[in-house]
Amino acid sequence: MNERFNSAISQFFCFHFWFLILDSKKSQYIFHIIIMAVGSYGFGSTKIIVNADDGFYSGIRDQGIVSCLSAVDRGVSDVSVLMNGAVAKGLLSSPYHERPQMSLLFSHITRHRQIPGLHFNLTEGKPLSKTKFVPSLLNDNGCFLGKHGFRRTLMFSGINMNEVEVELESQINAFRNVFGTIPSHFDGHQHVHVLPGIDVVVASVISRIGIKWIRVPMEYIPETSCYITESEINFYREVSDQAMKAKEIFSSYSLKYTQNFIGMALMGKNQTIESLDQSLSSFNNCKNIEFMVHPGYRTKKHTNESNNLEGCGDPDGPDLFSQSSDREHEMFFLTSDEFKDYLMVHNYELLTFSDLS
């Protein structure tokens, strides 16, 4: 069997050489057939969910996500949405029949009868709950405390867990209002859902209403990277450690999660075939993987006109993360032939969380 497989690999690379020379539509078609044959030879596929975070953050970010969802063979298979994002707020204030015209992402999701996940947000922008009901979650401007501000306040016991539950239920109810059902899966904006104490509230609420799948962002983070700063590496390792502890809590509530997770070490310009292969090749006998991504056209700097159309309601407008060219780098990578060919050669099958259910 090994000799036959090695022969198939040799033929594949030989054909790849001629493919690059000929570069015709016919040769490309044959090339993809050979890739699929070689990739599936003698092996069962590994299920991979490529999940785009930050849906409904802005129309232009959504446009990029939809381009990934719509690409041939799909560069992205699933999405999770921010219910306090600018697009979501527009949908919530509009009659149902007008919503497809208001949001490209909503139109795509409903047209394909797909149920997205909820990207639970406690760190950016304004809450959906009335401010008087969630004061410990907010600053003097009535906005969330930020990624690091929320964590500092939580560390010193300044976060009221009852208020976390209030805001969580507000975001779930908003999701139900827009989609008429519960989310297919659950994750946290800036990984807030795996923080100590927050994990218990989340697990209790979502298991009670029937959400089955939750993200567990445990990931090997390399010592160094050209595109990841030391502070980012430390943050990702902290998240991974917190996720390992939260995993036990999620299991105690019978929540499901993928066998493995990648994405923190693959954000922005670090999202390359080489980095992806390094992450995926470390797994043995893996049945399913979640690959977290953040594609989209980048947002622009804050203006008075753009503030209500982009971001989560913060007075400063959309954050630097959404303004970064990294968003477009990810979008172009995920829709590239290089990425699709890699998945086919290594026999990864793109699925949604609903498919796993």
C-alpha cells in the first residue's frame, strides 16, 4: 500500500509541475481531480470547521466573510455573529422582510438555511441590556471595559456574575429575534467565555436552552513568530490555560467541543500554509478541528458618519483589529487555491457545527 501511495504522490508532483506550465482551465480541472484522488487514497477524512468570528461587526467585514463562504469549495464553512454589532442592531430594528436587503451576511445565511453561532461579547462596545442592569460590566461611558480592562476587573472580583447572565440572555434573545432559533454553537469575543467564573455562567445558561457546541481555545503557541508579538504570545498562552480549566466545566454540563482547536497562532499575516501545516501536523488521529479565523475587508478609521455603521457602538468607532490589513490577508488566504489544495491533499473535509450535531 505504501509503494502505491508513494507512486501516487510522485505522479501528483509531476503533474503539478506541468500544471504550472500549462495553466489552462482544462489542466486545472484535471489537477484538482488528481489532488482529490491522492488526498483520499486509503485514508478517512478529518473534519475541519473553519469558523469566521465577528459576523455583524460591520457591513464591509461581512462582505469579506460572505466572499469566503461563497468561494468555490468554500474558504470558510461557518460563522459566529456579534449581536451588539452594528449590522445586528440594524437587523433588530427592522421588519423581517427588510432584513435580507439590509445585511449581505444575513441574506447569505438564511438563503442557505444555515444557523450561525453566537460570538458572546463582554469586552467591546455597548451592551444590549439596559445599563442600569449591568453596571459592573461598564465604564463611565456606558461601554464594556475592554479586553484587558474586563480581565483586570474580574481578577479583583469587580464583575457581578448575575449581570453577566443578564447580558448573556440579552444577546441570546437578540439572536433568537433575528434568526428565530438558538445558535448552532457558542464562542466568546476575545475568548471571554473561558474566563474563571464566566465559564460557569455560560455553561449553565447555554446548556439549559439547548446550545450543544462550545469553543475550547486550547492551542500550542510557538515560542517566537515573525508576526506575533511577545505580549500576544503571552495572552494566547493565558487563554489556552484558561480554556483547559474551562473544558472541565463545559464537560460537566455535557457541552460538546471539537477535539482540537487552532487559530490564535494563525491570525493575520501568520496565516500561511507553512504555519497552518505546522499546527495541523502536530495532531495525531484527529477526528475534528475548529480553525478560528477573522477575514473581511478592513474597516476605516472612525468618522461621525461611520460610527453607527461599523463596530459595536464604542464612541471611538471600530477597533484597530478590524482596521488592520490582516483582515484582508486572511480573506485572500482562505479563498486561495493554495489553501483549498492543501485541504484536499491532506484530506480535510469542511463542515459546519450543525453538520457535527
